[in-house]
Amino acid sequence: DGTNNWWSLDVSVILPALTDSGTTIDGTAYDSADGFSVLNPNPGFLGANAGGGLDVGVDLVALPQVEKPELEIVGDQAAPTPPQTGFVVRGDQTTVRRVALFGFGDHTTAGTDANIRVGPSGGPAYEAIVIEHNVIGAGADGFVDPGLATRTDGDNLFIEDAISGGAGQENRIRDNLIGFSYSNGIMLAANTTGWIITGNEVTAAGLDNGSGGYMDTVAFEGTSSSSHEATGNLITQTGGPGIDTWRSPGGHTIENNDLVQNGSGGVETAGLRLFGTGSTVEKNVITNNSGPGVIVVGDRPITPPTWTAATGNRISQNVFGTNTGIAIDLVESSDVQSVHGQGDGVTLTAGTDVSTGNIGLDAPVITDATINAGTTTVT
């Protein structure tokens, strides 16, 4: 660009899948004279924290800075058949690092198209997958929308058949910039458990997507997607919810994120939507979303797809403000899809209705208070 330099590769066909265990794709540039001196011809940082000093969550967790990458790989949307996937990961212990990647996918088949796709495995689930320090959905020179003609026409990341292993074998998405896609930002779909998503800026999913679906910033989706962790992320400016756990069993930890300006598509409008049981939502900043801050769904008993109410979810120590809807919407039983997507507003609940989100328990029930040796105990 006259000041900075990087390598750019245009891809018009689907790349071979990464099937060998222990594969690393690393866009770091090295000096050809000796093969090991690191070059930095594209200096600087990208994203909302390019200037440094940006914190997220109630605990003011420092959002990592992401350096401009030296390698850019672009899916050719002008090809007769645009390549549906960029990197396809089908091996354990695979790492994708320091690459700018965008332009893959075809929204007429959107749902599995992606810049990075993990799975399917056809066997045991993958573990120790690491996706870090990348710019996904934009180029090496700026974290901005590439434009309708060249932008990613599927998901940025679509993941299935990948379950974190024991210590050191976790699957991780960390310290990336992810944005500007027709479909979801990060989709954790079938047979995924225990992914750790931390330190990312995820933005602008669902661009020019009029379908109302496939437009979540981060999605933990389906009956076999459970127990994921999202901490210390900036999740913002998307058509659907900031985080959606659609029909997930639950068990997620969602902590110290900023969930800001999501739900602009008007169909699913919350900063966060909870399905399932046993998730913890703590210390998040949830503001300026197009609907409620948090939706906890109720029963959908008759009209497919059906589900039972989300219950037993801890929502604590969050900061809410300037959302279009109420802060926490415990939705009553309904077969109307829009109620579960946009909330049902203020309703009188007894706190005992198992068909309502979190059984309609919107305030503590005090059963006993005792004073013993100067100590007060409330239960």
C-alpha cells in the first residue's frame, strides 16, 4: 500500500483439508537470507484496540492487541464457483496463526461454508485445535468490511466434531479479530464441547443477510454443543444476538465480555440468549442492544422445533444499560418464535413455573434469617 507490505494469495478453488495431526499454518514472515530472523514489513495493530488500552467486562480485562499479519489469503468471490471453504481442519493439534483470511463461502449453501471450518471427523472428535492472532473476515491492511463483492459469504468459523481434551489438549479461539461475514462470526455446532473463546473482537456478522438466521456473533448451537467458555471478548455490532446458545444443553461460562450493539437484524435482538441448564453469566457489560440484555427462553411445546425452558442459569454481577428491551427477560411458554427471539417484556411470575425461563424466578426468595454471635445469615 506504499507504506506497509504483505503477501497476498488469491484462491479460486477449495484448498486441500489439513488432515495430518500436528499441522501448523503460521503467517509469520522470515528473512530468506537465514531462514529464522523474523521480518515485520507490515507493522502496526488492527481492530478496536489498535491504539491499546481497551478493557472489557466488569473486571476491566485487557483486550489483546492484534498485529497486522504478513500473509493474506483471499477467496475469489468472482470465480464461477466461489470456493466454499478456506482452511478445513481435520486433524488433532492443528494451529492456525497470524493469517488474514476472507472471501470464502457461498451464501446459497451457507450453514457450513466458512473461512475456517473444523470437521466433520467421521470418527473421534478433534482436540487441541488452536486458532490465534488472526484477522478473519478482513484483509492484512485494515479490520474493515471488504465490501459486498469480496466479503466472506458464509461463516467466519464453523466448527463441528471437536471436543476439548484434558489439560493442554483444549480447543481454543484466542486473540483474533473476526468480522464482516454474511453468516455467523463463530459457530460451534454439532458434537462440540469445552471450547475456550477468549480475547477476541468479534463483530459485524449477518451483513446483508435478510433471512433472520445465520447471523449470530457467537453461536453455541444444537443439542450436542455444550460447556463452552467465552471470556474477555468484545462482541459487537451484529444482526443477531451477541451470544446465542440455541437449543444447547447449556453448561457454558460467559464472563467479563462486552456485548454491545447486537440484534440489529430485528429477528433475534438480545445481547445474549440462553437455552439449556447450568450456564453462568457473570461480570459482562451488556449495553445498547436492540432488544433485552439477556433472554432466558421458555417452553416452545408444540410448534417444531420444540424445546423446554432454560432453567438453573446463574446471571450475576453484570452491567446493563440502554438496551431496547428489559435487562433480563424470563420468557414465558409460547409457540410464537418471535417471543423467544425478542422477549415478552415485563410479566408477572410466581418464580415456580417450570415452563418459564429460569422458572420465572426474578428475585431472591428469603426463607430464613438468623443472627448468631453477631453474624447474620440469610438463606
